[in-house]
Amino acid sequence: MGDGATTLDTLLAGEPSAEAWADAVPLLERARPDDLAFVRSRLLDWPARCRPMPDSWWDEQRAGRHRPWHRLAAWRELGDLDDVQSGGTPRSPGEDDFANFGEGAVAVACPPDPAWLVLCAAAEWHHSGGDIVVWGTGPQVPGRVLLDGSGFHDEALDVQLSPDGSVAVASVEGRLHAWRTPDGEALWQLDLGPARESVDDFDMALMTVRIGFSGDGRRVAAGSVGRGLRVIDPGTGEVLVELQVDTCGPVVLDYQGRLLAHAGEAGAIVVRDAASGTIRFHHHTGLSAVNALAFAPDGTGLLVAGGAPDDTPAAVLLTLDGDRVVDGRLVRPEGLPPDLSGQSPLAAVSTRCVWGGHGPLVLAVDDGGAVLFDAAGSLLWTEPAGAVGGFSPAGDLLAVLGDTVGVVLLDGLRPTPPATDR
């Protein structure tokens, strides 16, 4: 190895720290490909918080210049909610009252390129609802207010983007909204009708409309017990299937939009034909609750995230063969923070999961914080109380909202390889 690699060896032999990472960054940029491959495995053993992506790497990526060493960074802080409110970023401060995030944020959606995010603000109790905005994480994309919260009292606890990031869908006060993103053009609205009289308006798990796109982006599902379950053409807003359901929770479509899965009773799942709504099969997962769902890209697996029998966050990996579940494996993350629950109202509406290039991943959210874990049960990232998050469609990014706004870079972590995730 050359002198640069030798210096990297010296840094890697010491204690991991943000300072050591800052010293390593210029050396990584000059390292030979063979040397870079050698140090990669050692750097991925460093704590993820020690490896923030520097400004220069971030700017290169936004300009479409992807370098091998970028994959060694684990996260990037983008700003905080004060920046969102002003419509700016730490590097390009805003000057306007762009949006109201004074009560915090409740949901986020992340496109394939995090040059922007869709953020949903918390409502101000008895005053106004939560704004929904496109926030540019840099100067490339201007901010847009998709929905002004001053005209209602609700907040969007789920917002989802189409796989290419061109359409955002959220629900507020019994009405589904779709916008072109990131430019903010309103596409359509859909009145979901009155809530069922038997459902308490304040029951988050039953009233929150959960949303999920098919992998090809040609269908979107939206459902809750209170408002019913629908499959919709996201380009036009045409309702293709409409059902009243006694259980719903999270909804997910497979890649081609042929299968629709949602939560059943007491940890069960229901899988339907998406074109007709006909039930294909039920399956009891063994979980105490189902909070998020994701199909495998090829449709042969289903990731079910929720609560273990003792109510701690957990997941089940199901192997599918047509209309049968042929195998199931419980995933219990190791080293969970104390008192984190998979059975709380917040867990029911804010837990997220994805099955992409890095395999099955779960972001379990509760009042005590949020944890990201993989198919082996390894904890990859933690966030403090008050945090929520959302994966990019390919599962290579996780946008997180808490005291700050940031993005976790899965390339820079060490999730279970997809070939061994089942």
C-alpha cells in the first residue's frame, strides 16, 4: 500500500471517532480501488454515527457523480425543523415563514434521490392542522406547500411516494390527496366518505388511513377500518376496488399490483386479489400486532413488522408459494432500548418496513424512540423519543425526523445480505 493507505491503517487501528473519520475522508478519496475495498470492511465496523457524509460528497451525489468512497458514509444531517419552517437549510438559510412545524413532525416520505423530502407537520391542538410540504434539502429543489394546515384540524400520519418519486399521496380529514412531486401540482382528491359509526374517531389504529404503492407505481392502496379499503389508479384517482373491512392497519401491494395485503385480527394478515378484493388467504403470524408490511420484490416473501408475543418490536419473514405460506421466521432485534413497545398507538401508525436491495428492513417506532433492524435482528440505527421515519422505495435510504432531519445511508451500514435474509 502507498503512504495514504498506510495512514488509513493507522487511523483504523485507533479508536473510531468523528475526528478520525474527518481525517480519513481525504485519504479515502485518494485511495486505490484495492486499498478502498480492503478498508471498507473495517470502516463498516465503526459506529455509524462516527461516519457522517461530508458536504463535498453530498454535493457530488446530488450532481450525479457517485464515487466508491461515498458508500462508506452512514448518514447525513440535513437540518432541523426550524430550517423546514423557514424553507431553507443550514447551508442555504431561508427567510420566509414557509410552513408551520412548531409542534413537530408526524410523517416523512423519501424519494430515490434525497434532494427533497415530503414532510407532514403535527397539528396544533384546537388551532390548525399539520402542513404537508416538499422541503428541498439543498438549492436544487425549491420548497412547496402541498397542503396548508390552517384550513383543517387533522394531521397526515402516513404519506407515501410512488417508486419513482413523482406522486405523493396522503389522507387528511377523510379525503385522500395526490400531488405531482416535487413541483407540488395537485393531481386529484378522493372523498373517503363518513367514518363508520362503530369506530371511535380518536382511535389512531382504526382511523389512520395507511397507504402503499405497487412496486411498478401503477396502483396505490389506501385503507383504514374507519374509512374502508381501496385500490386506486394513482394517475387519475379512479377507484378500482372499494371494500368495507373489519381489520386493516398497514396496506401493501406486490410489485405488479396483483396482491393486496393488510393486517387481520390479533397479529394475522389478510392477502387479497387486488383486482377484485377477494380474499386469497389468511395467516396468523404469531405476532401480537401488525404495524407494517412489505412484499419481497419478486413476490415470494412478505415482511410483517409489529409486536412479539411479549409486545416488544419484532418481525416475521414469510415465504410464499402462490396462496400458501410455506415458511415463517420470527425476527427479534437484539439490544433493544428498554420499554420500547410494538403494541402502542404510535407503533401501530408510525412503524415502517421495506424489502429492497438491502433485504428486509424494519423501522420500529414507539414513544420511547425508533430502531432500525435487519433480517438477522441486528440493530443498525437508533433514534431518540419523538422520531419518525420513512424509507426510500428501493430501501437504500431512511429519512428520519426528530430533533433534526437526516437521512441514513444503508450502503454505509452492514445489513444482512439479501441472499441470506430468509
